[in-house]
Amino acid sequence: MAAAKSPLKTQKADGTVRLNPNGDLVASTVEVLRDGMLTALDSAKLSVVLDLSSTKQIDSLGITLVLGLFKSCQKKELAFSIEGANTDLLRVFKLFNLTKFFPIAEAIRE
């Protein structure tokens, strides 16, 4: 039996922590992702990037997770941004007016 993939991949470089959830930000994944994200924040010195290139869907608990991550970054005086959002995710972020709080970059289409 193959080992389960970690729900969160983290990369650290030059004071920036890049968080890449392996899947959707929905009720069934939020708790384990939150723990991993908050732990990773401890090693960030300048900024945090939430890379959603592997995420297709987000629900209200996922939005709450993103907002909590943003607020944690504010408390630590870290820049926060989102990259790799697909069209559907971008639409949800705009609906919640999150684009006025932090930069959200759409996924690059090939």
C-alpha cells in the first residue's frame, strides 16, 4: 500500500515560505492544513505565499482558513499573497472581496 501524500508541501527560501496544499481547501481538509500552515509560519521572515496551483475547489471553511492565515501573517508583519488560483477560485475570492486585502495571482494557462 502506497503512503498517502502529505496534504501540504512547504518550501522555504530567502525568508519566504511557500505553502502548496495538495488538494482542495474544503471542510474535510482544513484542520490538518491549518496545523501545517501555522507551523510553517514560524520559519517565515519576510513573506508567505499560498500556492493554489494544486487546488480546484474552496468552500466557506477554506475561505476562513485563508483569512486566518492572512491575519496570522499580519500579526507577524509578514507579507501575504496567493498564487496559482484557477478561474473558479479567483471568482470566489473576488466574490468575498479578498482581492482588496492581499494580492491574488491567477494560474498561468499553457
